[in-house]
Amino acid sequence: MSPEISAAASSAMSRRLFLEKLSSVGGTALVLAGMSALGFGIESAMAAPPQLSGGGGKRILILGAGVAGLTAAYELSNAGYQVVVLEARTFAGGRSQSARKGFQLKELGGELQTCTFDEGLYINHGPWRLPYHHQSVLYYTKKFGVPLEVFVNDNDHSFINFTKGSGPLASKPVRKQEVAADIRGYATEMLAKCVQQGALDQQFGAGDKEMFLAYLKREGYLEGKDMKYLGTDGRGYDENPGAGVDPGPGKASTPHSLADILHSNTWRTLGSVANFEQQRTMFQPVGGMDRIPAGFVRNLGPVIRYSAKVEKISQDPGKVEVAYVDGKGQRTTVTGDYVLCTIPLSVLRNIDIAVSDRFKKAIGGASYAPVGKIGLQMKRRFWEEDHQIYGGHIYTDDPDIGSMTVPSTGFQGQKGVVLGYYNFGGNAAKVSAMTPAQRMAFAAAAGSKVMPAYGESVENAFSVGWHRVEHNLGGWAQWSDEGRRDDYPVLTEPDGRIYLAGEHLSYLGGWQAGGVESAWQQIAKIHKRVHAA
């Protein structure tokens, strides 16, 4: 390596380390590229389905009419295959559900819930947002004419309400914009003073120091030669400016102290850029997430057999056979050339399936996340009327709640449905043990700590604990490193004539894109095999 290259590499490394240290003060580390390499939150890898033709009437049995099963059914049907879809529910979509008036759900060991929201209101109690880079799902929303609208995934004007910290900001609703402006202002002020004093001169090349100071001044809203943070209008006003002389120019808000922000832990909600899978603005289908599976169903023939609960999957060298119980309780069998099973592994491990011992072991290799959601119908949109919050999350450090979210649709309407909690793991299991009425009361009480009108505005609710839903038994698959290494690759390949697909066989776990792209990969393998025979 030449001295020039060596020096450049050394300089680049020191700058990288410098920026990483900076990020630990004012934002998250710059690791997005590494996330893709490690398989944590990767971009949708496929933008269009495989081009298939010449199915020749071969019969494919597809188990499950979730997004993965619907994708496979649509593409294989168009390619000339004979398709039969068995779906245990009375409707298609799998976890891609929207609860609206009349929708019913009965959890294992629970009571029957019937959604009583007003007409036009709904909650996406399964998947509820779409990243811009999940081109596989967006391919079908465009193809089927499913209109999209913006999902506000981050709102600077929303509240942070953290109770586990200390100081005057603990247990006090604070606007996110205040925290963001203040901690970044103080952090850049301290860094600017270090730069001015020459403490970091070795980090900079010719002209870099002046440009970096200019950046810090702009980033932290610093003033004067001493680069002091005194606040900014972006954090809000105590009295907003108006017309005439009263109220006149407005009264600027006073920054919180750095110590108060640090001790309250509210700074933990901040990041220099949005997470790769959680952009600040995302998409949602207009009218509910169930519009996506409805688009598939509109464009499929009568290939789905509803209320068909699979009991046994058999195969021999020449065919496959699936035994199921229909809606009338009668046992029926159907035969085909191949099976594409999209049933969640959490459910499939309890079905009699004729595969190798190694394949059966791999089916048990993933755990499934306990996940809970509740939608609360509010009699008025107090978050807009009283607090000027239009979409976005209310941040809390209560793990039984997770986050609350006000809707990104129906702005300035009379009513709306708020996501009262979105919890995970043991916290989801704990809350799901409550009755639906208790869940509603619990969520209402938590929200009242942030906005006074919250509890008194709740009219009715609809909730789900996905780990208690018979045909899912969890929100999504969770693979350990060992499971990804030892079991996951086994399931991506067929066992005889049986293929698997779903979000659980992707690195896009929990996302609809994972189900779509897994289906694309597997139907391409089936098609290749058919034509090689």
C-alpha cells in the first residue's frame, strides 16, 4: 500500500470513529449499510414476480390464503396451473386484517369480539404500514389499483411521556420537537466549542474545520461567535405569533436543561435518521390493510375453499394429498402434484405432515412473537383539536403499552380510531390475559396520562393478542442465529413435493413483503421443476 493510500485510509477511519462518537450523543450510529449485510432490516430484494408460463394444468395445492398464498395462487393461475387454495378462515388475508363494523374474532380461551366501530372507521390490527422500498407489495397495490396514502410514522409535534426517568420532565408529556431541538443544540454547542479550541484539529483537513463549524451552527441553531444554543422557534412557542399587535410576534419557548433531558430518558426516542424499516413517512392502503388481499381475491377465480382447516399433509413419489375439515365439520381430501404450504410454522408444527425428521425438526426451529394491539374509537379527535397532532406515535416507556398512535387518515373528521397499545413479548402476554373490556380500560387509563380527554373520549374498542389467535399463534417468526444457520435453509428447499413459503422464510420477518417474495421464490422453484420433469 502506498503512503498516500495509507494516510487516506487512516484519515477516513478516524473520521468514521469520530462520527460514531458524535452519533452516540446526538443520534444513532451510522450502521444502515451494515444492517443489510447482517440481515437485520434489509431492503426488499425483488420488485416483480418471476415470469412463468406453461403450467400445463399441473395442480398446486396452496395451504393458507394469506399474502404469501394469494401471491402464489395469482401467479400460478396466470401461468396455466390448476390451483386449489385451502383457507381455515372464512376470509382471505391471513394476518393482513382490518377490524371494522361487524368483524369478529375469538381468541383461544377468550370471548367472541364483534367490532362495533362506526361505519367507515377501522383499525389495522395486523400489519399497518408499508415502507417505500417494499417494492414487491407495492407492485401488487399498483397492479390491483389499491390506492395508498401517507402513514405518519413520526411526528415532531407528538408527545413523549416517560415515567422511569427522574427530574422535572419525568411523567410529564413533552413535545418531541422540544427534546430534539434542545439535546442536539446542547450537544452541537459543546462540540463546536471543542472544535473552536482546536481539540479536534487532527480530525480535519484544509478547510474542513470551518465547514464543520458552519454545519454545527446550522444543525444546533447556535448563535454568536461563542456558538451558544439559546433555543429555536422549531421547538415551538409558549405563545404563538398572530395578527396585529396582540399577541404580535409571539413568545419563544424556553429550552429544557440538558440535565433534565438526560435524566428523563426522553432523548432515547431520537435518531439522526429514521430506521431503515421505519421511515418517518410510510404508506398505508386507503380504507384499510385488508384492501390488499381483497385486490388479490378480485383478480382470482373461485379457487379458494374457505373454512378448510388442514389436518394432514401426505405425499408419495407421484402426488400430494391434503386432508381437511370443512365448515360443516366434514372431512375431505384433495390431491395435487405439489403442495405450497404458507401456514405459520407455529401452527404447522401441530399438523400431521409427511416430511423427513430433519424437516420436521426445522419446522420447530423458530419461535413466534407474542404481539398485542387495541383500537379505541374516540368520540372526538381531541389529539387534533386540543393538541394539533395529525398522525404519528405517542412515545411511552411503559412496555405494557409500547406505543400509542393517532390515525393518519380522516383528518379533521368527527371521530377516529386510536391505536391504544402495541406491545410485545411478555408484556403482550400479560395484557392479553385481560378481558376485552379490561384491555380497553387499561389502554384508556394509560392514554389519559398524556392527554386529559383520552379516557373520557373512548366509545368502544377492538383488541387482539396474535399469540392467542388459533390460525397464527403469534405475530411473526423469530429466528435465533442458530435457527437461521441450521433450520432456516432446510425449510427454503422442498421436502419431496412439499414446499413452504411465508414471511417466516424471509429476512423480512413480520412484513408482508417477506411473504410475497418468499412465494415468488418458491413458485419459481416449482415451475422449474415442472419443466425439468
